Amino acid sequence: MIDQIFVDYSIQKLKQASSRVDACLEKLNEQQVWARGGDNENTVGNLALHLCGNVRQWIVSGIGGASYARDRDAEFAASGGVSISKLRGLLGNTVEEGIGVIRAQTAESLARRIEVQKYDVTVLEAIYHVVEHFAGHAGQIIFVTKMMTGEDLGFYQHLKYHAHEERTP
């Protein structure tokens, strides 16, 4: 039972972070997606490619066994050439593939040990890593999008009007 709770919640959080990144990509133009303030900064496009690489390496390949040869440096070196619609499609498809692999996990398989990027981890640890990693970069993309657009992205609208209606007992 706890295995299913973990799997379901991991899927929910990955979908949530992915939908927020997608909403950001929808609000930005090509120039904004590939804008870099300096050589040590990543663009929104770089982060989207990096998220695809991470999910594919750790989940789709590492857990699911699909063949994949990742070029992590290329994810950060890219300076354009991938349209917003292609980034959105790549990210959406990669996350859906990852979700399929996560959904198939059982209590027994979550305890199985795998090696990914020279790390020896359980399948549970790999899923946890990917969800946490995805959320961290989603936060960066949200911050950049807010800076570039000056907009409140509305992800927490549900809290705006109800936050003070209930009193702590």
C-alpha cells in the first residue's frame, strides 16, 4: 500500500511540475527561452532539455531499461535551434514515458538496486531524485518567467482568498 502511495504521489508531483514548466514555456517567446545573462547561466531552454535528459536517463532508461545515450553537456551548451513547441513536446513526451515507468513499480521493484550516473541507488531513490530535481529546476524556470514577464503565474490562486478564513484551533 505504501508503495502505491509513493508511486501515485511521485506521478502527481512530476505532472504538476511539468505542467508549470509548460505554462512558463507558453508565456515566453523564443528570445526569452534562450536568453542567457552570462556564460555561467542556463537558459529556460537549457533547463527544459536538461529535465528531459534527467528523466530519460534516470527513469526511462535507468529504471525502465530503455536504451539511451545522454549528452548532458549538450543540454547546457545549446543556445537555440529548438523551438518552444518542440521543447514543450519533448518535455511532455519524456514526462509521460517516465510516468509510465513509475506507474509500473511495485513494492518489490522499488527496493531493486540500479546504477545511474555511477550512483548505486534503489528504484525508489531514483524516482525521488528525479521528482526533487525536476521541482528544483521548475522553480528556476518559474522565477525566470516571472522576471521576464512581470506576471503572477497564478499557480497558488487557490490560496489567495482562503488563506485567512480558517483559524488555528
